[in-house]
Amino acid sequence: MEDDHDDIPMLLSTHTLSALHEFLKDQQNAQDQFEKLRSRSEARYSENNDKDGEDWQYDQNTSQTIAEEILINVANNKSEEYFRIACISTPTIFVKLKSLIRKSPNNNLLRAFLFEYDTRFDVYGKDFIHYDYKQPAQFRDAALLKGTFDFVVVDPPFLSEECCTKTMITVRWLAKPEACKIIVCTGEVMSDLVERLIKARMTTFYPQHQGGLANEFRCFVNYQSEVLKWNNDTSDS
């Protein structure tokens, strides 16, 4: 005899169906409102970035180049596992990365987090984590996020040995052991410290800022890249 109970979950009253549809509609409206708010935030930030040019903000070419470099590594990742990206004190790269991720065919397997002191970016909800380099391992979900990131891009907020050292503690905290690719953008004077702390080497790529900086700024990576080449990968010819 067939089991008629299999059909029971499919039998919903008109009232229940109406309530379910109303719930789903409200949920979709809330999501649409959030997306509009986030898009406006991105547009305002991008506009301010172009017009005001705060010294610490990267120009469009720099943020585009680094964001695309991250996604190239995602594309080269043959596994079907979730790919987690940490942007530490790099809001311009994070904003660009989020816009590119939404267009990526692998967007369902990608998630980028911004670790940032500036609370303007809390519009990104759980993808924003308030971060103070002075407390390198004290932030929301620190224990859960430890050793879970496939890629980290970081720009220590101040050009000092103390700031760089503490920020690299955060990098090592978040990075997957032996399996995390790292991009560091900071002053050339930090090159020895960066190489010593996370084994990242200087590249031929020069990050540029909207307002320009007096200090020589460089990019460092801990892996071989076709775009962000190590200095000794190129010749003078």
C-alpha cells in the first residue's frame, strides 16, 4: 500500500501559502533595498575617490589591477571549495573587488571581507569587520576566521614598524597555513620587515594614490605572479 503521508508536506492551506508569499516578498524587498543602499554607497565612495582624492586612496588603475589579480588566482583555483578573501585596511580595493565579484561566474564561491577602522563601510553588513591594528587579533569572529583565508591584500594604515608588525600579525592570523597568497602595499622602507614577517618580496608594480604620497610606495607578494612580477623576474631590456 502506498504511503499517503508523502503528500502531506505539499498540502498547504490558502492562508499558509498567502503568508509564505508575503514573507518572501518582504524578504526580497529588504534585499532590494539593501542592494540599492550599497550601490549608492559605492557610487558616493567612488565619486569622492575621484573628486577629493584623499592621499591614502588608490587610483582606479591600482585598485583595478590588484582586484583583477585576486580574481585571476580565483580562476586558477581548480577546486570547488569556497574562496575567502581578506582586504585589510584596503577599502578602495575591497569596493572594486566587490563590484567585480558580482560579475564573476564564480561569485557563488567567493566572499570578500573588509577589515577596516572606518565605519562608513558597515553598509556591507557582515562582510565589514571593524578593525584596529593596535589589537591585531581582537575583532568580530576572530576565532572562527583564524586560518580560513585563501587570499589577503593588506596596506598597513601607518608607515611605522609597529603598525606594520601588528598588521602582519593579523595577516598571519587570518591566512590559511601554507596555502594563502598575500599582497602587501606599503612604503619601500618596510621591505625588509615585510619579507622577514611574511616572506613577501617586492614587485615591479608601483601602487598609485589619488592625492599622491611623498613616500615611495611599493607592492609585495609571497607568490609568483604574471602581473605583479618580482623585481628579479624582469630585465632591463
